[in-house]
Amino acid sequence: MTFDIVTIFPAMIEAALADGVVGRAIERGLIDVAIHDLRNFTVDRHRTVDDVPYGGGPGMVMKPEPIFKALDAIEARRGGRREQMSVLLTTPQGTPFTQAAAERYSARQNVVLLCGRYEGVDERVRSRVDEEVSIGDYVLSGGELAALVVIDAVARYVPGVVGDDQSVAEDSFSRGLLDFPHYTRPAVVGSARVPEVLLSGNHVEIRRWRKRESLARTLERRPDLLETATLDDEERRLLAELKELQNGRIAELQNGKTGK
Ligand code: JD8
């Protein structure tokens, strides 16, 4: 699978993709990333990519022509096969980028990411865009960090990118629950001990403990995820137990007892 990124900050993208799981996937030829400097598609002496907004107001808007030229060049290089290509625009107005969206894009031959800056891109660019995506409800200064987030999450679904296919399937959001706590050596650091069950070698008990911890954390921190998570029989039973405990704690607080 190939990613094409159109940006005025190619060095920012380059640096972020050099290391880690994605960097290794590029080295091994599992994914291919082409970074396109938008300024290379300008024609004026100053390599201008922005201009003042029609109607007035503060800030600048990304000019449409350099973006159209960059997209033409990318399509030409990909042999004009638009079917297997998705052009994505990262923008705060986009549909929320989710794990399900990451999995969906990983089936595409070619994903093109357009990164805006300033106040965003000229509205007419949207005629060449398949989907607008947002990585979350906070304000970034441009689309590059969002594009990097999308590439990272999508690349993990490409076969071989993550060493163990099992761990992709078991990743917390793929399963719809938060992850359980992890520990490594030493067994004691200061006064903090690794939970006894993890040292027991009892793999049935360890599995059960991890399930319970995943559910407890999800119930505590992200109860919204429990609405859509698919739980097996054991998980449903554990969750019912945890909810009982939670109700007990709420009742205690209402009765004015200590948090014990
Ligand atoms: C693209 C320009 C900045 C946005 C004025 C400051 C995504 N989840 C997200 N948050 N922010 C972005 C994002 C922000 C961008 C651009 C993406 C291009 N800006 C602008 C409008 C208001 N500023 C994003 N995906």
C-alpha cells in the first residue's frame, strides 16, 4: 500500500515516519510513502501557496491550483487508477477518524493525504476529496500531525507491519475495550509489587485477571465504549460483578461513609 502526503512541511512528515513500526515497514517495503512538497507545484517566483480570504477577515487560505497540480501528478504517477485511491483531507470539519476507519483505509491500494495550514484550504479543493477526516475535537495548527496519526493507525493493519498479527486483533480499540495494566521486571520496585497472579504461572487466572482489569478500567474511564464492545459470556459476567461493586461504592458515599 502507498501513502502520498501533500504538505508545505515535508521535513516534519519525513522525521516522524523515520522511526518505529512505520519506519521499519517502509524500510522493509511493506508500505511506500511519497512526500510531496506543495511549493514544488507553484509557478510564481515566491512559490506562493496561500492568499487572502475573499470576503475579508483574518488569516490566509491555501490556494487551490498548487493542490490540484499535486493531485494531478499523484494520479498520473499511480496510472490514473482512481478506484483503489482515496483522497483524504484532514480538517476539524471532518468525520471522526476511528479504528474502524483505519481498518477500512488499509484495504486501499493508495491513500492520499492533503495537509492544510493557515485557515484551511480553498473550498473548491473539496471537489477532489473523497473524505474529510478529523482526529479529534481540539485545534491543531495544520493537517500534518493529523495525517501522521492516520498513516500510523492505517499502516498497522497492513499485513506484516506489526510483528504479531494477533496483537493487532487484540489491540484495545480493535476489541472495543481499554488495555489491561502491563508490568515487567523487577517484581518489586520500592514498595510497588507486581500483582501476584501475574507471577503465578496460572494462565487461566492471568487471562481472567486481564479481562477483569480491562473491563474495570473501561467502566471507570470510558463507559461509552461498553455500549458498542462485543463481550463474551465471561466478560459479561465480570462486567456485571464490577457494576455491582461500583453501585456498592456509590451507596457507601451516599451514606456518608469513608471511601474504604
Ligand atoms: C487541518 C489548518 C488550523 C483550523 C483555524 C487554526 C484535523 N483534529 C484536528 N484539529 N485541527 C485539525 C486541523 C487544523 C488545521 C488544518 C487540520 C489546516 N488548520 C486552522 C481552522 C481554524 N485554524 C484537525 N484533522
